[in-house]
Amino acid sequence: MTKKEIVKTISDACQLTQLQTKEIVQRTFDAIVETLVEEKRIELRNFGVFEVKKRAARKARNPRTGDKVYVPEKYVVTFKPGKEMEEKVRELERQAAERAAAAMAGGQAPTEGTPPPMENAS
């Protein structure tokens, strides 16, 4: 989903113009970024926690050439989903597993996103 689609969905639901909604959405994103820069953490109840963490310097390998390279330390933004979001994603997993089981029982190929069945190599 894009920011434009988010704006459209919210403007339709709240009966605001898309221009007004775009301003609100953009200011919300700006506030999140500002808070992360200043405080290094923002907690949105029932959604999740964004946090700025320092990733240590390390030695890595260029996959194309195989040469060793030094990667300096840097700051990264991490996200830990809230309980409600985790539960909804787990529900998606359960539904996918149920569809795969139903497809297997019916002799059909599993739907996209589900791994193929393991064959018994006896």
C-alpha cells in the first residue's frame, strides 16, 4: 500500500478532502521521524515500537568479488510490532495453513504462499 492509497482510504472514511488528509498523514509521518531523531524511540500502543539502534562496525564480504570489506557502524531504525498486530499476522499464518491442508485433502496444489508438501523418500 502506498501513502496515496492510505490518504484515499482515510479521506473516504473520515469524509475529508484528500488534500486535508494528505497533510495530516504527512505531519504524522514527520512527527514519527522527528521523535525518532530526538528521542530514539516511539511507542504507539496497539501498533508497535520504533527504535533507533546502533549497528556495530563489522567485516563483511563483497558477494560479487569475495573481497573482505569493512562496514562502519551506523544507526538503523527497528520496529517491533505490538501484540494486536502480532495476533493478526499469526491469524494470517493459521488461515494459510488451513488452506494448504484443505488443498492437500482435496488433491489440489497448495495456494501461493504455502510451501509444497514434503514427500516421503522411502
